[in-house]
Amino acid sequence: MSTDAIVLLKEDHKEMRRLFREFQNADDDATEVKAQLAEQILEALTVHTYIENEGMYPETRKLLPDLEDDVLESYEEHHVADVLCAELAAMSPEDERFDAKMMVLMENVTHHMDEEEQDWFPKVRDGLGRKQLQEIGARMIELRENAPRKPSDPRALKKTLEAIVA
């Protein structure tokens, strides 16, 4: 298993895309399936944003100051996803706006992943050496072990609360 931070994040992205496809392909009246998929999506996103917010972004910001604006934009995109995840966690697939809210979440996250993979990751790979990316990845693996799994976990809301209060 690779400890390269970018490889790890791309693996997460691949899994999220798979879950998004499954949700989109679920029948409109398949509320139990949608509920299970939504739970998996919210957990995957909660863990992913946590390890990026606490591992990848701070290190990149410190080591590659020229990417400061990219990191700040990513924090804001995560903030939007965190808010939508928290709202979805409090909803049921039977709720009128559940599918619409999930679609907005998936569209926003897909945009974020595409932007990272096409623009940001190449800049980070060019700016950091293999050893640095492996060290960041190892830290992210450690963070994943105890990462929050639910959007309502206070640790998952840390960056959201900072964005609101700041």
C-alpha cells in the first residue's frame, strides 16, 4: 500500500465516485438503499475532509506557500460539503429535499475532486518531493484511524465552526 498522500486521496476520490454512481442509479423509491448509501457517503466524506483538513492542507500550506490561495479555497469547498453533510445526516431519504440536497453535495464534491486531480495535485507533486508526500501520507493514515465518522462529530465540525466564527 502506497503512503503517497496524493495516491491516498485519489483512492478516496475513486471510492466516492463509486458511491455517488450507486446513489444516482438507485430507484427513486429505493429509500432503504439510498439511506445506506447516504450513510456510506457521509462517512467517507467526513473522514476524507478530516484527513485533508488536518494533514494534507496544513502541510502543503507550510511547505508550498505559493499554493496558499488553493488551500484556502479547498477549506471553503470542504466547509460547504460539511454543512450539506450535517444537513443530510439529519434527514431521511423520504424527505422532499433529500435527493436534491444529495445531488448538490455530489456535484460540489465532484467539482472539488476534479479540480484537485487536474490542477492542485500536479502543483503539489511538482513542489514536494516523494519523501515529503510519503511523510504526509503516513500522517494521513494515522489521522484516518481515529478520524470522525459522522458529520455531527465535533472534530468533523472544527473547520466549519472556524469558518462561521472567524
